Amino acid sequence: MKILHILSQIPSFTGSGTYLQATMQHASRYGYTNYLLAGVPANFEFAAHCGSLPCLEPELIRFGQDIDLQIVGMSDVMPYPSAKFCELDADELLRYEACFDTRLQQAVARWQPDLIHAHHLWLLTSLARQRFPDIPLVASCHGSDLRQFHACGHLQPQVMRGCRNIDAVCALSLEQKHQIIDTYEIPSEKIHIVGAGYNSTLFQAAATNTSANVPANTPINIIYAGKLSRAKGVPWLIHALHQITDTEWHFHLVGEGSGAEKEEIVALSETLGTQATLHGSVTPEHLADLFKASHLFVLPSFYEGVPLVVLEALGCKCRVVTTNLPGIAEVFNTLKCDWIQRIELPKMESIDRPRSDAEAGFIHRLEQSIRLQMVSIRTQPSAQPPEAAQQILRKYEWGSTFSRIEKVYRQILA
């Protein structure tokens, strides 16, 4: 089977990029032939960032060269310079769609795919459905598409025109499935909960685990990995860390962002002085090494699908503090242990912005949960999550996740 994978942004650096790469790698192991259409900056070096992708020569739309725009991100804060869909004027939007339309037609003419796997229920997926109604089309929802749909009301008709007619949707969770039904009017039977997946070969514990019995005079390594944005809750995490002055710790801030939000977070991290290290964007291999050297991973995010990074950190035997997002609750709801501390979200002003009167309480909950995990790290002898947590990890290894995706492929082809 020949599969054309399409993504409107860089096929790396973000959760959707990681998902796409893993899907292509596992599809290749199953004997499928992969092709790729993606959007990248003009100076993007594909071989350097995506050289391991098992696909023939990719069809790359170079923003700043093929189209006179910065790459338009599915999130308003991306880990690289980007434009926002909500700020595109009518002419820019026309040029954006025309460029993708032309290159999509060229890609299909050249490769004659049996199936198209699109990423995000958004403009490019809608365009693919309208342009090629007879090619089976499956789309993966990543969550940022739902946010864009609600933030860009003027684009909803264009998105709906094609997305409501796609053959199948891969959803991350049951909660997300309900959101897709309500938002896009796609029938329930077309939406399949396949979940997310993580690379269990890369993200596994070191031979000597760091998490067992850390002496009182040894710093506990706390790590955050993700976009440097307010929607991820990073400023509130740094404020919580400021409250913990009675024990030794070191904070590792991993990820990239852009604009004022990145500047704010970098400035806040600098107020932690020598107790913080800002790593910037790192390779998956480097991130795995950082997890293996860490004791505690914290994800204070206000909005996610199923955060792969939680599974990656847990696979490296980090304890976890995370907001009790719907996707997190669904994955870990049966887990009764203290390896994962799930904290209540603050009352929200919008989908990813807390109310100002709820911020202090949220910071306090973060602080208390981090303190509880630090006590466990220093006092409990076990360096391994319990078997129930390891069973969850096995369910979300990429091999298991792709087998669920492949069932969707076979169903729509049948």
C-alpha cells in the first residue's frame, strides 16, 4: 500500500511531528510505502532533522520561498518562528491554500497513493478531501486543530467543507472523540480512539536509575519538556519552584518557543539563578538522556490531547506531576499509586488561559504536589514504577498504537 502523509508544518519539533514520524516508521516496518508532503521554512535542512524518515523524496513547501509567508503554525506559539492563522488576511489565506493545492495535486499525480493520512482537522485536510474525494482519507486529530477551530471562526466554513466528509479520524482519547463529534459534525462511527504512542526503545530507564533514595544533600533534578508558552503552564511552575527553599533541587527547562511568551519564560527561569538550566530545543536522544538523569517531570499544561512526553518521562522512570487533563485522566484513571500526581486545573478564562483569581491556588497545588514527590524520591527505595504503570506504558508503545492505526487503514480501504 502507498500512503501519502500530509502535514502543513515541519515534520519534527512538535507532538504532531513526532506522531507523523513514528507513524511513517512503523508503516515502513509493516511493508507500506511512504510519501510525504509537508511545510517547512525556506532554509530547512530535511536530511539533518528528518533524515531517518522512511520515505522517498519528500514534497516540501518552503515558506519564504514557495509562498511569501512565515510557516503558519497549528499552535499560536510554536517552537520556531511562525505566523498565526488568526492573523492571515484574505489574500494571504488565498495564497496559502493555492500553494498547498498545487503541490498536493502534484504529489498525488506523481505517487498515485492508495490512501492519504492527513494530520490535523484543518485547512489542508479539508482541501485534500475536496480535491480527491475518491482517495481514502484518514486524519489524525492532535488537539491544536480543535483550538484553532474555536479561535478562527471565519475559517470554520472552509474547514468543515472537507473535514466533515473524511473517511476516518484517529482520536487521542474518548474526550477528544466527543469534541470532534460536537465540533465537526463527523459521525461517531468514523472516529476511532487510537491514542498516542511513545518510543519505548529510546525512552527507557538507564541501567543505573537516578530515582532511588536521593540523599538530602543531593539536588533532585526536576525537568519540564515542551513548548515555552503560557498555555503549557510554565510561568506558574517557575513561581511554584520559588516557594520550595527548604530542600535541594535543580530545574531543567527543555524546549523552544517564540515571541513575548518565550521571553517571559526565559526571564522567569533566570530568576532561579544557578538552580535552573535552560536547554532549548534538543534531539529526542538528548531528551531521553535528560529524563534518565532526572527524578521528577512536571507538566503544568492547561490544554493537551494525550501528552506523549508524560509517557516518555515515565518510561525513563521519572516520577510525574501533571495537571489532570482529560487525556491524562483517561490514560491513568485506573492507576492507584503515587508515581503520578494529578492536580486540579484552575478555573479557566478561556480554553488555555486561567482566571487571574485562580492563579495563586494553582501555584500552591503545584508546589504541594512537587513537595510530595520530592519526599518520595528521597525516602522510598523503589526506582521502578509499579506494574500497573508499566502495563499502561506497554499499551502506549508505538508498536501497539500503530497496530490500532493500521486497523483504521484497513477498515476504510475495505
